Amino acid sequence: MILEMRDIVKEYTLGRTASRVLDHVNLTVEEGEYLAIMGPSGSGKTTLLNLIGCLDVPTSGSYVFAGRDVTKLSQKQLADLRNREIGFVFQFFYLLANMNAIENVALPLLYQGVHKKERMERAAEALRTVGLEDRMKYRPDQLSGGQSQRVAIARAIAARPRLLLADEPTGALDSQSGAQVMDIFDMLHRSGSSIVMITHDRNVAARADKIRTICDGVLAEEAVENE
Ligand SMILES: Nc1ncnc2c1ncn2[C@@H]1O[C@H](COP(=O)(O)OP(=O)(O)OP(=O)(O)O)[C@@H](O)[C@H]1O
Ligand SMILES: [Mg+2]
């Protein structure tokens, strides 16, 4: 098992009122699983993904990631865990504009203290995995949206994370680029990656092993198992 959340509650306090955005969420993700989470806008999907990815901490509940009690880690330990164990792919790629593709992909490895030669080798390998070996020196403004997302995926996998998280990774792409990105996730899944993906798109969710739905902060206990 990669992670287990029990009774997770997340509340945001604005002024004097607290609003509950996640309501007693239970979630486990197994090694090698590909899980899609679907739900309407504002239902708490990004909030949940941010908690899974240790970008934020729950108001209450227990969260164990790779055998570690996340709620007991310091900010430094959380940052370390995120950097080493979790890869993120967002709707809008967040590539650094003044760096080319390979530099963007190599950057998280720098924070891990990987030496330059190995950083570049691993970044190049990740770019080959997403089919961009001919675009390594291109800057983000010289790449299409689909290519930019593939660079972002390469960046997410370069550190060989235990878990890959994606928040609407095809949301900003045309259907053809979206299909290419989905093929890459399929390939990563076949090669053993564990993936949690948020999507509005039924066709995208249908490629996962399982779908769970969230509505008003309540994650349905039962999962739909895909063929
Ligand atoms: N930092 C915050 N402070 C206060 N409320 C927040 C904060 N972040 C999110 N919310 C509220 O939490 C609820 C869930 O937001 P979230 O971003 O998780 O939804 P979502 O399911 O990802 O929606 P979408 O599909 O539109 O991306 C929303 O009502 C939002 O207004
Ligand atoms: Mg969202």
C-alpha cells in the first residue's frame, strides 16, 4: 500500500466562518494502482489532491504515506517527502519560461542534490520516455501545449516518484494532444507507476483501473472498477 487516509476533514476558515471542504474522506492507494477521481467543480478534488501530495495538511484525520504518519512530519520533512516520492502534473504546466525543456525537467533533481551529469542524463531519459528527445533544448514558448504537458510529465517522473498525481492534465489541451498525454499515462501505468488523476472527463477516467467520485467534499466509498 502506498497511502492510507482515514477520516480526513479539511476546513477553511474565512473570517469567523469555517467551511468544510472535505468531509471524512477515506482513501487507500495500492502500489501500481491507477485511480481516477471525478466530481463537479468545487467538490474538493484539488483540495484532496493537495493533501495527498502533502502540499497541504488536513484539519483532522490520519494520513499515512509510505509507512510514515504525514500529520507528524515537519515542514522540512514534508518538502523532502514531496520532492522525492511524489510527482505532480497540473492543468497548466508551470514550466519555467527562462529554462529549456531539459533544464525544467532536471530542476527537481537539483533540489535532491543529484549531480549535474546524472541530472542531465535522467532528464534526457524522462524526455525520451514522453517522446520529446527532439525538443530538449526548446523553451516553453517554443513548445505546443501538448508538448509542454509532456515536458511537465517528464519533470514529474524524472525523480522516479512512488506516486504520480495529476490534476486535470488534459483540461487545457485539444483532444489530440490530450489523447497523447493519456497514452503516456497508460504507458507509465503499464510500467508500474502508481497514479491518482483528477478529471472531469469520463473518457479520461475510463482509462484508470478504478474511478471514485466526490461530491460536496464526500468521497463515495464504492469505486467503479474499469475493465
Ligand atoms: N484556500 C482556500 N480557502 C478557502 N476556501 C477554499 C480554498 N481552497 C479551496 N476552497 C474552497 O473549497 C472548495 C473546493 O475547492 P477545490 O479547488 O478543491 O474544488 P475542485 O473540485 O478542484 O473544483 P474544480 O473542478 O473547479 O477545480 C471550493 O468551494 C473552494 O471555494
Ligand atoms: Mg480543481
